[in-house]
Amino acid sequence: MTAAAHPRRRARRGEGERLRDEILAAARELLAETKDADAVSVRAVAERVGVSTPSIYLHFADKAALLDAVCEAVFADLDRRMEESAAAVTDPFDGLRTRGLVYVTFALENPEQYRLAMMRVPGHAGMSTSQPFSADDIVAGPTYHHMTIAVQKCIDVGVFAPGTDAEQVCTALWAAAHGAVSLCLAKPGLAGEHAIALCEMVITNAGLGAALASYLGDGTGHDVGPDGEPFDISGALATLLRSLPEI
């Protein structure tokens, strides 16, 4: 059940954007309460805000458009949190890791919003057929952009080898964080109260692995050395690790 609607006066000029924000906030609240995007109806959102249902359609063409806008709002909120946390870190690699930890923490604290933004299957009910909030939108958005900049800073200081593709590493690290937190959300009994610790391990190991791989090769086992012979990545990795000073 949703809260009863209260009569709302006609919006004055310039208040339309504020109403749009209220609609998005109400949709996110209902999503968290119902734990089901299918249960978030336009009527329920209108009642929560205190406006008529047609008022919603002045800002969003349909429910799918509303949910797509919610996804955009979720990513804007996520990006803000990641950048605020990373701003307090001076070490480039730790800054990259911090962003990953904020990402998984946000997902675990807002599971339904995260599922809506990152785990909907194309063609699922409530998803725009045109998919305006697509993978291309994510890559073009500020969250991915800031992550790519963070990776490039690591390349600049030598964490990743010169010439490393920053976008490729960014996507790989995002995949690692997404995979870990999605597993925790889908199978909560697997990690239980240690979900953050599990995700942190995955994020840290993914970053370290990407750094090593950037110097040793792509890790596929098909690299070729200067002499044209197959590159022994396992041997090179063992040699490198034995040469590291004890910490």
C-alpha cells in the first residue's frame, strides 16, 4: 500500500524540474520498499508525490522512461560517492581500489536500485524497448569516464605498463566488481556478513592481476617472446615475484 495522496497546488513557473526530482526520489523509495521494479507503478509514484497520474506523464512518457531516468539518477549518485571518497586518497592505485569498494558498498546497500540499473535483462518487462539507458550510455557517462581517468593515473605512475589501454582495464575491473557484488546479491548466503570483504578481495586481486598482466603479457598463454618462442608467462611471473622485497 502506498501513502494516500494529498492535494497539491499547481506548480509555479520554474518548479517543473523540482517536481521531476521528487518523482524520481519517490520511484527510488518505492523500489527500495517493494524490492521489485514491476511493483513500482506510475500511479503509486503519483500517490507518493501527491500529484495526479497525468502529472507524471508530463515528465516521463511511460513507466519504462521513468525507470530509465531512475537508472541515470542511480549512476549520478554512485559517481558522486565514488569521487568524493577517492578525492581523499593520494595513491593512484588506492584511489582506484577505493572507487571499487564504494561501488560494491553502494550496490549492497541499494540492491534493488543496483539490480534495476545493472542487472535487468534486455526485453524484460518495464524496460524500454529502445533501451535508452544502454551499455553505450554507461560508457559515455561520468562514472566510467572518471574510472578511466583513475586507471590512466595508474598508468602514468607505472602501476600499469606504458601503453596499457585504460578503457580496457577499466572495463575489466568494473566487470570484476560487478561480478563479485552480483554474486553476493544473487546468493546472499555465500558470503553472508562478509560480502564486503569478499568484494574487496576480488577488487584488490583484480587490480593487482591487471597490473602484473600489463607487464607480463595479456595472460592468454599465447604471447610470443622476442625470440619468436612462446612466452613463458608462468615462469616470468614466478621470477618477478621472487625478486620482490619482503614487505
